[in-house]
Amino acid sequence: MIALPFSVRIAPPSESTAFQCRNRRKIKSSSVELNGIGIPRSNQSLPSLRRREAAAIVISAGILQFARFAVAACEFASAKSGLEYCDKVVGTGPPAVQGQLIKAHYVGRLENGKVFDSSYDRGKPLTFRIGVGEVIKGWDEGILGGNGIPGMLAGGKRQLRIPPALGYGQRGAGCRGGSCIIPPDSILLFDVEFVGEV
């Protein structure tokens, strides 16, 4: 069930029903009220029609709320290296240059959808030199470009599907006591936001 960011109250159909608008003037009519914002209606409507209208508002709002959080399907393009990418937002700033110190936000997931790391959760982007091996090869190629992949521009958001050879390979990552945060031979999914040069 989806939680809605507002509540609906049916006002009785009497002439004395009053509510306040944002500009604080009072309006008398029967109404449906959404968090203090009244939607006036004709007094000639039947109470059953008011219930239907309220139900329609709630259902419509639920659909809009769901659509707001639905993840748009991303059609990936493939590079010769096996890296796949999909641009969610093409940036408008300057491109990354090899060796440049840049900032990038990211969310890293396994194929099963489990998030293993997120710079957003820490509240600050990752700072690193691009194209010099400070991050996994899939990141260098996915941000800097190459092998048929265009480089990202500052402000851009891109989804990367990184094969094991360009990720952590057979060793995995975060392994302790026979358990790994990123298991060996994992395909990694990253949502990357190239913030820009430091």
C-alpha cells in the first residue's frame, strides 16, 4: 500500500461549512479538503457523488505518487569492454579529463537490487582522480569514456552495469570470514552523478 502525502476529509453539505484557503479568507460551501486546501463544490451535489469525487482524488493522487517514485526503465548501450551504460541526465558542464580530481555521487547495487554502498547516505560525494586507477575500471571508463562510450559531462547522471572484469573480479570486496559485501564475480549496478571538478 502506498502512503499518500495528504489526507482527505468530506465536509457535510450544509451552507455553514467553512474552511480557510491559504490567503486566509473564508469560503462557505460544501467541500473536499486536502490538508487545509479546500476544493469548493456546488451545494446541489449529492453526498454519494462527493464520496465518489473524494475517492477519485485519493486514487488519482495514489497513482501520481506511485509514478513519481517509479524507476524509469533504462535501455543500456554496450561497449566493447562489456560495460553497459544508460544516460539518465546528460550534463551541461565540462567533461572529465584524465588525471583530473573530480567529485561524484553514487549508489552501488548488486544484481539482486541490494545496495552495498551510497555516497548519498554519507551526505558527500566521492572525490578521486579519474582515469588513473583510483577507482574500479568500470568507473574510469563509464565516466571518462572510451571503447565507444561517450564521456560524462558535469551535472550528468548515468547508470552503469559493470561486468566482473571491470569491477572487483574474482576477489570480490569487503570479504571477511567467508562472507563478502560484494561477492566474487559480481555484476555491479551503479547510479553515478558526475558532480564536477574539485
